[in-house]
Amino acid sequence: MDISSLVGTLIALAGILAGLLLEGGHIGQILQPTAAMIVFGGTLGAVMLQYPMAVVLAAAKRLVHAFFHREAEAEATIKQLVAFANKARRSGIVSLDQDLASIQDPFLKQAVMLAVDGTEPAELRSIMELQIENQFELEEKLPAVFESAGGFSPTIGIIGAVMGLIQVMQRLDHMDEVGRGIAVAFVATIYGVGAANILFLPVAGKLRHRIREEQLLKQMALEGVISILEGMNPRMIEVKLGSFLAERPEKESGPVEVKKGAA
């Protein structure tokens, strides 16, 4: 569970509901299934019109990553690469073929496999950087889906409000219902603006952060494999890869310990 996403969502909702209650309102006033159907149904339809179905489905699957996310073990990856560097220094790069089965990260596994197969450093970099760029280009579309939803939902909320007002105007002969009808009509606007600013746009920002983090870790792994292939000293590799942790949270950016004598 991503504590930041969970707490942030709860604080936003609590602030809005607390303001409603302090003004003498009650939660039932904003619980309108019809308004929710107009806003979320209309937004989904507009997004599906803008993006291919495959991209929309991929973005929907990614939504859970904004609230549940397994932190990549960057420090463990560095330790693993330093261990590979020591082994390659003693027994040659081909000896890493025995360790391929133990590598969990598919990107790192492929890079090590190419290195073991005798790929030149420049060629290996070119191949893996192309893979990083293609993957990034594909994943960059997913936050854009939620940004589009954040742009559509307020406008569709206004459409819902206008539709509600049309119904109110048709019942002007019952003045006791007009005030209540107007209040209900504007709930759609609340849903549209609220969904954009509490869900869609924040999720887009969080996914962009996740994608950037994953790209950074892949670049780190690639630099580690190329450094091993070039015969760089394991301690130098540790320092070099440690610089990639500078952009990560403080709890993850501490020094990576390597047993003495590893170099």
C-alpha cells in the first residue's frame, strides 16, 4: 500500500466532507447515483473515443499502481551487480551464465545475457537503450489517459448540471421542489470537478513518477552491466551506480555496503 496515496486521498475527502458538515449539510446531499453515472460514464466514453481500447485497458490496470506499489530494490540490485563484477573479474564474463537463472528483473537478465554472449559494450548499450526508450514511449501514454479524463470530467459535470436544471425548469409549477432540484443538479458539477482534482490528475502525476523511477532503475542496471563488461573495478562500479540513487527517497539513498576484499 502506498501510504502517501492513501493518506492524501483520505485527507482530501475528509476536508471536503468536514466543510459540508460544518455548513449544516449532510452526506446524503451529494450521494446522487444519477450524477455519478453521467460524469463517470460520459468521461469514460470520451476517453475511449480519444485513445485506442488497448491503451485505455492498460491505463485501467495501471491505476492500482497509484495505491499499491512494490518498491524496486535498487540497493539489492547494486549489490548483485557488484557481486557479478567480482565474479567476472575472477572468472571472466562468461562465468555469469550460471547466475542468469537467479536474476528476477527481466531487463537486467537480458542485459547480462547479451554481455555473456560477447556483445560489445557500445552495441549492448544501443540495444538496451532502444528498449528503454520504446518502453517509456508506450508507458508515457498511460498517465495521459488520466490527464484526459481530468480534462473531460469537469465539463461533463457541467453538462449533468444543465440537464438537471432543464428538469427543474419543467417543474416550475411546483415551487417547493425547485430549490431541491437545483441543489441536486449541481451535484454533477461537484462529481466532475472532484473526480478530476482528487482522482484523475493526481493519479496521472503518481504514475509519471512511477514510470520515471522504473526508467531510472533500468538505466542503472544497464550502466552496471556495461561497466562489468568493460572491466571496471567493482568498487568504482558501486560508486558509479550509487549516483543513481540521488533522485530516490532519502531512506533508499544511503551507501551500499560491500564486503571488504571484494575488489
